[in-house]
Amino acid sequence: MQEVVNKTTVEKRILAPRDSRKTIGTIHVSKPRMVCRNVNVYYGDKQAIRNVSIDIGCNEVLAMIGPSGCGKSTFLRCLNRMNDTIDSCWVTGEILFDDKNIYDPSIDVVPLRAQVGMVFQKPNPFPKSIYENIAWAPKIHGIVESKSDADEIVETSLLKAGLWEEVKDRLDQPGTGLSGGQQQRLCIARAIAVSPEVILMDEPCSALDPIATAKIEDLIEELKTQYTIAIVTHSMQQASRVSQRTAFFHLGDLIEVGMTKDIFTKPSHQLTEDYITGRYG
Amino acid sequence: MNKSTRKSAARSSSGRVKTIDIVNKGLKRRYGKEKRFRFYGLLSIIASAAFLAFLLTSIVSKGYSAFLQTYIKLDVPLEAGMLDKQNPGRSDFQGIIKEAIKDYYPGVTERQDKRELYSLFSSGAAFQLRDEVLNNPSREGSTISLWVLADDDVDMLMKGHIKREVPESQRRLSDKQLRWIERLEKDNRIEKRFNTTFFSAGDSREPELAGIWGAVKGSFYTMLVTLMLSFPIGIAAAVYLEEFAPKNLATDFIEVNINNLAAVPSIVFGLLGLAVFLNFFGMPRSTPLVGGIVLMLMTLPTIIIASRAALKAVPPSIREAALGVGSSKLQVVASHVLPLALPGMLTGTIIGMAQALGETAPLLMIGMVAFIVDIPGGFTDPSAVMPVQIYLWADSPERAFVERTSAAIMVLLAFLISMNAVAVVLRKRFERRW
């Protein structure tokens, strides 16, 4: 009891305005797809992300781990500017995508989000048919013009998401009628239907059972050959299974980043070690 | 973990008071509370149901007789030469009717008596005859047997609202008139029939000629104007405020004012309509156009508030999902948010429309309280609306208008119920089945 109280007070002290802590490990990769430098995120006057710099490599899976409230989801949502929907949220620093800062005023979020897709924590299919769920985004972007184009995109997306066999006979049924795991794969299919280059996944398996989780993980394994994936997860096992690199966040700081096998076998930072061994978090 | 949990843990370990005993002790009180609460709820429902039942029975019992009307069978000899050759419609039908009445009662010769006799028949009888003659021009020379409208006093007597036992001085019909009516009854020449006039005519000073149709049509046109204006404007305003507008002082101010407007007494909107639409813009008074616009102003806040609530109720995950695949804000709203919010918006609109349908006060201000006999044919014809018609009839001294008032209320209620039924059907239609 006494210990917990002390820990909270310690954390409060850390949350007070301070400089960011230094990141351990190499933030650079040889072939970066997105480059983040000195990213700070504020909600009103509260700082959620401090001075985070990291590269996301081409066709790699980057896992972001850390205790609740460490800012990993916030950081992920910066990468396709989903934080724009929150009024009090503002971002400094730069996130380069195709050598352009996505927070530059000249950047339009619509094409950005078409290239940097997102899969959310809770499966959120549209309350429409399975077909419409997939075909809607290509339609609004004008990627498909004819019915046959749309059919093709629906089929390939569902095939890639490993859902085609299960739903091919009931494409006109509501997407919300599927099971949780199927819904999440439908959401992934929806995201890849517009052929993005990066897919952001915000704890995609936290609402799913182990079997559905295993399917999603297999899917990530396949998708990484074509897409760059950044995944936030609470499951250390998942991070170690699916990712090449892992970034550990703590209270808004990027504490450590490195190859997944290194992070999980010989972490350099004490906090990282505490977290992955389950002593903290 | 705090002191109290620690204390209870200590107690249970010492064995003095077990937690389950405390729970069991409080159980009876808890259930008692629940029982009482349920009872109060049931009581209030029964009370409101009783009031409603009382109201409905009172209206129906007063009003149902208005759906019947007393008719008198009259044999009208149409002798050659009685009709105007050039313009048969301009013939003296009043005179022909009087002749027919005189034929039936040959004994009545005194002038005073004749006047009393003629007053048993509605002044509408002449119009009935004219319609009959114009529809069948070949009837000249023969005797037409025609069921003509009885005067409202006769109607009231037949419906039992005028008692024969009352002394003559306190009765609207004299003893002589009663005797003439008795003769009609004996000859089976007087009977109550379905009151088509009530459903096909406009207002009239004569109760037997007065109908609700003019007011129904007036209400219909007015509601059409209100709906056409307030639905798109209200929904556009709600969508803009909820989905697009920045959250700042200006939008806060607008929001507060919309909420205030919903609480403004409706007569104020009438005054505004009088000042702006009639006096400044010079729009025609007493018309559904102006009435509809005034009611639109009154309905807008209701629709906007309900629509915003419906938009707020759409889960944010849907918006995020749509934004996440790179759709613009308008595409999110048009394809996903609006369809989900539509049932709620429709409900709000129907509530607003139902309010507007029953509204009287603002319409008085723009002249819709005028006595209008003609049935409106369009949006710019002077017309009455149902609640105003009810108000006017409730104000009339004739006994026969009492039942017509109740009957008009029944028609208004029927309108409201059918509007709500349409709303329910639409809502079911648009509601996502998943």
C-alpha cells in the first residue's frame, strides 16, 4: 500500500514540466518511410509527448509498447493527423512523409490519410454491408469507377485480409454482424482497400480472443511485405512476435528503441527492463 | 485501500459483525424503497392515463353528434317558368324553396308564422336546390324530392340538445314550430344523416353550413410551408454547428440563443411575423405562406436541438473510421453520420411540426383568425387553420357550434396521430437494422 502511494507521487513529480529524457538505442534506419524529429504533443497545456524522434522503416513492423498513458497511442495518431479531431490537441516538431512535413499547413490531410491508413482499437466497421465497408473509401477517392473495379478491390482487399473465404457469400450482409475478430480483419481490409503505404494499428487485438489475435498477427506478418506497419500493443508477446523494431514509451518520452530481439533479450534502460519483465506497468 | 475497508476487515476477522449480516439487515429497507418507487411511478402513469381518458371521452361524447346532421325531405315542384332562362343559376331558388314549404304547410298564412316556418330550414337549402337543378337541367317541369339541410335549432332539437319539456319562453323553438316538426316526423320526412357538409365546407355563420375542410386545407398548406423551410434549414444548421463550426465564443453564443428561442412564447413569433413579413415585406395577410414562415421560426429551435442531439449520439468511432480512410469531413457526414442521425432528426422534426400544427397564438397576430368562408386553393389564399377554427367556434354562441368545436378537436387529434404514425414508420424505415 505504502509503496504504491510513493510511486504515484514520484510519477507526479516526473509529469511536472521538465526536459525530455534521452532516448537509448538507434532511432535511425537505413530506409526510412516516415521520419519523426522532436515531436511534442500537447493536450491544452498538458504535454503528452516530449521530444520524440524516431524513424519508421520501409516494410518494417514497428511495435510501440509502454504502460497506459505513456503516449504511444497519441504518438501513433500523430502519424496520420487523427489528432486533428481533438480541438485542444497541438503538435510541434516534424514528421516527414515523402520528405514533407505532414504538419505543414500546405499538407492536405485527405491524401495523407489515404496513404497512412489506420486500424483502431475497437473494431469499428461502418453500419453498412461488408461490400460497402470496403468499397466506400475507394469510391470517394475515385480509385474505382465501375462496378467491376469495385468488385475487384473488394475481393483483393478481403483476400489480403484473409477474410474472403469467410464472407464471400454474404457480402451484402451488415459488417457489424461479423464476429469481433472478423470485424477487425474487415477494418484492416477497409484500410488496405485504398492501398496505403503505411498502416497504423492502435492495439488492434485488445478486444479480441487469442484465436482471433493469432489470425490478425499472421495477417500482419503477411502485410509487412507490402506495407509499413506501426502497431501499438499492450502485449509484450505480440510485440516480440510481429515486430522487427520496438519502441518503449514512458510518460511521454521515448525511452528506448531498438531491434525487437535486442529489446526483449537485453534491454539497456532500467525502465524498459522493469516493464518487459512485468515489474512495472 | 482506506481506513474504512481496513476497519471492516478487522471486524470480520474478530467475528463480531459479519459483512453479510450488515447486507441482510439493510435488504428489507432497500426492497421497500424500490417497491415504493415503483408504486409512485405506476400511480403517476395511472393518473395521467385517467386524465387523458377523461379528456378524450369528454371530447368524443360532445363531438360525435356533429358527424350527423338533420335533413328534411322537401318536394319541390319545378314548374316551367320558375327558372331563369338565360342563366338558370341566377334563378330565385330561395323563393322556390319557400313555395315548396308553403305547399307542404297550406295552413300557415300569417306573415309571422311563415317567417317562423321558413326558419326551420337552413338558408343552405336554396344552394342545394341550385346544385340539383344545375346538375340535372332536364328536371324542369317535374317535382324534385330533395333532402335539404335543417336549421341548426331543428338539428339541436333532433339531437336532444333542445328539450321539448322546457317552457316555450326559454326555448329557441316555439310550440308552433315544434308542431310543424312533429308533422315532418310523422311523415318520415326528417332524419339524421352523415354530415358531409362538415367535411367539405369552409367556415360559416350558420352552424349547419360550417365545415372544417377549409381549416384542414389551410393547416395542410401551412404545415407544408413550415416543413419545407424548417426541415432543411434546421438540419443544415444542426449539422454545421455540430460537425463543422469551430468551438468558440460566437458558436457558444449561437447555441445559447437557440436554446433560448425554444423557450420564447409563441406569440412573440407572431408579433415578429406581423412586423417583418406583413408590414415590412408586405406579404399577404391571413395566408398559409406567412403562417408557415412564422411557425417555421417557432419550430426551428426544436428541430435544431433535436438534430444536434441525434448527431451527438452517433458514435465517434464511426467518424474516426471514415476519417481514417481519408474521407473529407463532408463525406463523413453525408455517408455515415447523417444516415445514422436521421431517425432522431425526423423525430425532432415531427415533434416540432406537431407543436406547430396545434399553435394558435402566433397565427392570431398575422390575421389568420379572420372569418374565412372560402376554401383556400393555394399558399397565398386567405385561410384558417384548425386550432384557430376551434378557437373561433368555441367562441360562437350557437349551441350547434359546441359539438362542432369538439368534432374539430377530434379531427385535429386524428391529424396529429396520423402525423406521429408517419414519423414512426419513417423512423423504422431509416433506422439501421444492425
